[in-house]
Amino acid sequence: MNEIVILGSTGSIGTQALEVAQEHERFEIKGLSAGGGNLTLLAEQAARFNVPVVALADDTKTDELAQALSVAGAKAEIIAGPGASEQLATLVPNGTVLNGITGSIGLRPTLAALRSGATLALANKESMVAGGSLVKDAMVRPGQLVPVDSEHSAIAQALLGGRHEKGLTSPVVTGHSEVSRLILTASGGPFRGKTRSELQDVTAEAALKHPTWAMGPVVTINSSTLMNKGLELIEASLLFDIAPDRIVPVVHPQSVIHSMVEFIDGSTLAQASPPDMKLPIALGLTWPERLVGVATPCAWDSPTQWTFEPVDHETFPALTMAKETLESGPLHPAVLNAANEVAVDSFLKGRIAYLAITDLVARVLNEFVSPSEITIDTVDQTEAWARKRAGELAA
């Protein structure tokens, strides 16, 4: 049995991970964590999988969770408080921790899981964005980190087809690197093909209508601005030790090819499957082994068409900003992410216009003066400053 801890169990990644666990009887769920927004679901999950420990970020809801667990028939110990997920992440040093937390609050649990020796299935891209070098330093063995984002999972799979001597996730570490470029695919979001002038009066309702994926509101808005792809570009550069100018983002509206690796001989390997997050989640839990029947394969005997388009960087400047942050310093990506979280929240609450999201992030980045070193404390300080400044600009 594979021992698993799921951080963010009531979110999209967490609930789908538990569906995978239920469909394949080889996982023992040793712990679940959640922020506290859906205590009934958390209690039901704990009861269904006979989970011994649950962690709750909001310690004001401990009694409420205890009641929900009792009603559900779960007998789980409760860990509560801001550091609850971080504590839970150390529970399975010989197992796997799936970090499905949204936002940079996932960084400390990421570091805790890696330092414990557990395999980390990382769906929390903000961990790499905010503290990439800290994540690398926390690893205690090669191959300890397995990406769960569909794009990075695709790259990790394609890398098996060639030699790549660097990278946190590559299992092939002998010989010179045969990798030329990484091709990072994007759906294009709900506003693909629109010009900047056509996006002047975009509403939150329109921006939340993603054509392919069902995601939370922050990730969905990030997808519409292509900021999500910018964060993924940063993550890909750090995960696979590839310079940002060797990562090529392309728009692929069908979302079937999840990313590609181009090799020095001119060959390109792509990972293709219909859009279903269960596949990269399952791989994250069992890497490099594959489970049977996780996702529906492509219908190769039916007529189909896959298209690719260049990114419109003028309308969607987030990717350019992301590349520039990597070149500016180790803490600039943390500023990008933190300022963007505030900007997206401000847009969803009607405080700023849609186009002001990336404009606001750019202003915060331009004002940032980086500390001399990156530590968990300077990451926290940097993010706090970025959020405060973004809030001031959004007021």
C-alpha cells in the first residue's frame, strides 16, 4: 500500500486525487488537510478513507470540525492552526505527499515534505515560483519531486525519451543533455484571439468561463490573462534547469497535447491525452509507474485536428513579465505571484478593471528592491510587501 498525505483535500486537485485512490485500491490515506471552507466535505473524506489525522488551517473552526467528524462517523485526530499542513506534510517520510494547496502558503508544507524524505507530488506551482532555490535545497535525494501540473507532468514524461543531466524530476542523469527546448502549451483561455482594446470591459463572469478546464476562480482568471502560463514557465525553468529563453509557449486550443520536449537532433516528443487532471495526479502518486485506466485515451480512429498558434504578447504580457522576473533575481517571481493574487482578488471584487490586473503587477515589480539573499523569511517579507503595495495600488 502506498502511504499518502493530501494537502488541500477539499479543492479540485485533492478531490480528484481521492477519486483516483478510490478507483485503485493501493493507497492508504494517512492524512488530509484543508483551509476550512468546506468542513462537511473534509469530514466525509476522513470517514470514507478512515483517515487517522486531519489538519485545519483555520483554528477557530476546530470545534466545528470535531462535530462534523462525529456526524460523518470519522475518528480522526485534529491538527489545527497556520502550521497544520506543514506538520502533516512530515507524516509519511516513506510515502508521498500531494501538495494541492492554492497559493504561496503551500511553500512551507512543500519544504517540510521534502526535508522529511517523502516523495512530493507538487501541484502547488507557487512553491517553485516563490521559493525555487529553497525547494531545491530542501531535497534530500534525486527524483524526490514529481510535478502534477499537466504541463510539467507532460515534460517529465517526454524527458524519458532522451538524456537530460539536470533537473529536479528527470530520472536520466548520465551523459550530456540532449534537450534543445521545452514547448509549453496553453489553451489560450476564454479570450484567445481578442485584442487588448476588445478586453477593456471584460467582466468577471466572462473571464471565469474557461473553454477547457474546470478550475478554481484564481487559476481560471490567471488562465484568462495567461499569468497561469507565466507561472508555469517559471516553474518549468526551475524544475528542469532550462533557461527561460529555451522555453517556448504556444497556444493549443484543444488542450490535448499538454507540452513537448524538443531534442538536439530535431525530434520532438509530445504527451497527448484528453484534458483530465486525474492522469497527472495519478502519475504524481505512483511515478514512474502508471495505473490502469486512469483517463480516457485519445480516439485515434476518429477525425480530429490539433492546432497551434503563437502567443499574442501585446495583448497578454504576463509571459514576458514572467521571463523577466527570472532574469531579475530569485525573489522577483515571488513578487509577481503575490501581486497577481491581490490583483486578481481586486478584479473579482470589482475594484479594478480586467486589463489593470497585469498593469498593476508590472507596477509592483518595477518598484521592488530585492534583499541580498533568499530565505523563507525574506520570501515572507517580500510577499507581504508585494501584497501590501498591490493593495494600495488597487484601492
